[in-house]
Amino acid sequence: MSGGENGFDEFRSELKDAERRVAREIDPGMRAVIVAVLVFVLLIGMLLLPQAGDARGVDILAYNEKAQAIHAALPHRVFCWLVLVFGIGFSMLALLTRRWGVAWVAVAGSAIACPLGMFAVWSRQTAAAGLPGPAIGLYVTWFAILLLTFHWIRVVWSRTAAQMADEEHRRAQAAAEQGRTLLESIDPDDDDGK
């Protein structure tokens, strides 16, 4: 082997570590702004806008006297918790760390929150007589979590050009290594055998 190849072999493990690090990261690009805006809309829908009657999302989360007065159903409470934990918490964490796994957790929780948002609206629409129906905050939160899930799915399924080129290079190397026989893998210029 020549000295250049030995020098490259020394750095091979470092290159593989760097490659694994890049593969664990996401690059949301312009979608990061959209996701950040949707997280802000979720915060407004949860903190400021009424979800049912005069109960806000915070009241539903705490299940205080306002939430008890409107008889907040279980789907509504679970929806609010999923929005808080996954739609707001994990989305902000994924945007800050740009980790692929954290983004997938945000997608999974947000995707579960989508049908629960529908059930929350439905449970408010079918509430007993005299109880308030869904308010603007519940609708805003539900539509924002739907859009957030869509955009997170697009982010985690997209791969950067560098990641796809690295994958193609690894596939080509693996195919070339698989096609080599034992005798072809022995270097004839190796001085150790002489």
C-alpha cells in the first residue's frame, strides 16, 4: 500500500463518525420558519384564545374550575396535553437541536393529536344542553397541529443532497466489495509477505 492510502485509513473512522452525525441531523430549510410560526400559533391557541366558553387551553390542561364548569371531556384534555408536549415542546426542541429522532417524536405525537383534535371538537359540539360549544381557540389549535404535522412529515422525510450522495457512495462501495473475491482483495504490492 502507498503512504497516501495509509494516511487515509487513519482518518476513515473520523469520516464515518462525521457521516453518522450528519445522517442524524435534519435540514428543514425554509420550513423551519413555517414550523416556528405554527408553534407560535399553537401557543396563542393554547394560552390566549378560549377553547370552550371562557376556558383557555391552560385551564383545560390544569383542569381547574373553568374546565370543570364546561365539563371538558377526556379527548379535549388529552388533545391539549399532546399539543403542549409534542406540538410545542418537541417541535421547539427539534428546531433547536435539528436532530432527526427528536423531529420524528414531534411528528408522531402531532400525528396522534390530529384525530384527537377532531374528537375534541366533536365532544364540544355534542355537549349537553347549556354547555358551551367549541370556541375559536380549539379550532385554531386543531388546524395548526394539522399543518404542523404536515410540515414536520415533509421535513423528516426529505434528505439533503449530501446525505443522498453519501448513501449512493456507500451502496456503490458495498456492491464493489461484494463482487471482489478473496484473491482480488490481496494487494500484490504488499511488502509484509516478502
